[in-house]
Amino acid sequence: MSLAAHAQPFFLEAGGGERFCLYHAPAGDCRGAFVYVHPFGDEMNRTRRMAALGARALARAGYGVLQIDLAGCGDSSGEFGEARWQGWKDDLTLARAWLAGRLGRPAGVWGLRLGALLALDHAADLADTADEPRLLLWQPVLAGATYLTQLLRLRMAGDLVGTNAGNGGGADSPQALRALLQAGSAVEIGGYLLAPELAAALDRLDAARLAPAAAVDWFEVVAAPDRPAPPAAQRVAAAWQDKRKDAGKDVCLHTVAGPSFWASQEITECPALVEATVAALVESAHA
Amino acid sequence: MYLEQIITLLKDVLSLGDEVVLNADTPLLGALPELDSMAVVNLIGALEDQFGIAIDDDEIGAATFESVGSLAAFVEKKLAQ
């Protein structure tokens, strides 16, 4: 069956335009709801298939899923260069309200890579309110500043292999590009125009300081089944656990063996991640 | 101390098969054909994500990537900061 047979595409009216959405209705009795937040740039394209597989599996397990293309991304209106972090958080609020209205229950947030960091930041805004979402995190970006550096570094790599030859020494170094952004200029990275406002917001984000108070299932993809979660993920999870030890809720950091599907040039699947996510939800529903 | 983790990361990022044996003395830059300029960028990013460190481009050079051991020593120094 085609994806269209499972999901209902539509445009959601939003500030300054409309957002492309794909709604996956839950099969049978509804057990929960999640808004899916995609990663950024090339990672968004590489992960469409995994997002679709995940959304369909969750829907089959009784969880309604709304996939939203954030402003300036995918098939939504607006240019990427006009996108702002706060605007994306507003999009997420809007999507959660739509899904909660549709299914009559609170909507959690399921985010991948930068989408997971957006989910965390959105949840932090609502910390300890009745509206704080349950979170599903897939391979979250943990440090916005490091992520920004990695984006900026891509331009230098392009130069190193000669695509931008003749641009000269340090003009394309991450530090030089960062200085440009801080001075208020937009910077083009791999076909995306990065606005200085968006870069500044990314630069300030630190997952360790965004400890969620609601239930969170966090999944890290590792290369082999016997590998532990990366030290960086363990440190952030421990910092969260520390902050919320009185709440009596655990941070569930899961590891799943599979390929780094968000990073590979070919469309890659990691079915074990989808299975583990559904299993974690079913288990917590029975707990 | 971080040698085993660095070796695992190198094998994963560069997609090296099991037949490639790495140890502290294994030369990297200029010796390992898989380590081209894009792979160096990917490797730096993977080190940052794995260990939760931020690497400035002026703190790394050819000497950092001379061998597996020099790379491990660099990571150890960053983590101690």
C-alpha cells in the first residue's frame, strides 16, 4: 500500500502562511498522540523514509501521528532564510493543538536530531505545566553551538575538496562564518540560507539545561548491539536525572543497533529503532 | 584511556572492515585512504557528538590526525579541560 493510503495530507493555517502536514490516524482504539518534528536541511531529506516508517508503525500501535513541515522547510510556505527558532516552536504548539483537538487527548512530541532539540526546548517552556508533552527523542542534537559549528564546517570541507576553489584561506572557516552571522549577515550552507537570528538561537541551546519533567524515551543508535550509549548522551541523561530525582520519573535512555540513517548519503532504514520505539510506548502504557 | 573508543569510532565513521586492525601507532592522515577531507570533517563531528566536546579548527592540525594515538591524546586533553 502506498503511504497516501495511510496518511491524510493537508495544509494547516499558521502565522504567515500554511504548513504542510501528514496525519496518520491511529488504528483501533487511540492510545496516544505524537507530533513528529523533522531534522534540518539535508538530514530532513535523508530521514523522510524513517519518519514515514515510524509514523506508520506508531499509528498501527494505536498512536495518532501528525507530521508537520516547519516554516520554510519541506512543502510548507516561507523561505528557509526567513525561518526563526521561535517560529518553529510556535508551529509545534499549533500542531499539538490540532492533534489534541482531533483525538481528544494530549499530544506528545517525537523529534529527530534538531527536531528533538526543538521538542526539548518547547517542553522546557511548558515545564511543570499540565501541557508539558511526553517526549520521544531520536538521536537528539545535544549542543546547538556544536551543531552550528558542524554545519559551518561543511562549507570548509567543500572548499577542501575544491568545489569553492579560489576563495582563499580562512574566509570560510567556521570562526569566520560565525563572525559574519554575529555581525548580522546570513550565510549560505549547502543551499540553505542560514539567518543570523536562527544561528544565534541555535548557539544558545544546550540540552543539559532543558531537563524535561514529563516522561521521556530517548533512543541512541549505536553501531553494534553491545555498545553503550555515547558518553555525551549519558552525561546529559545523568544531568536530567539529577534535576528530577524528586519527581520519581526515570529518563529512559535506550540504545538500538543500526546504521546512522540521518547521516548517510543513501536512504537508509533502521527498523530496530522503530520496533524499539513502539515497544517502549507499549511497555510504559502497561507500567 | 580513550583509545578503544577512538578506534571504534574510527571504524564506524570510516566504514573500515574487521580486517583493518588499528592500534595507537597506526598512522592516519596520508596513510589511511578512507580519511579524505570530507571524512576528516565527519570524524571531527562524530568526536564532538560522541564525547560532548567542541573543537575549534585552530586547535587541530595534521599532527592531531597523525596517528590513532595522537587523536586519542587530543580527545583526552579536550575532556580534561
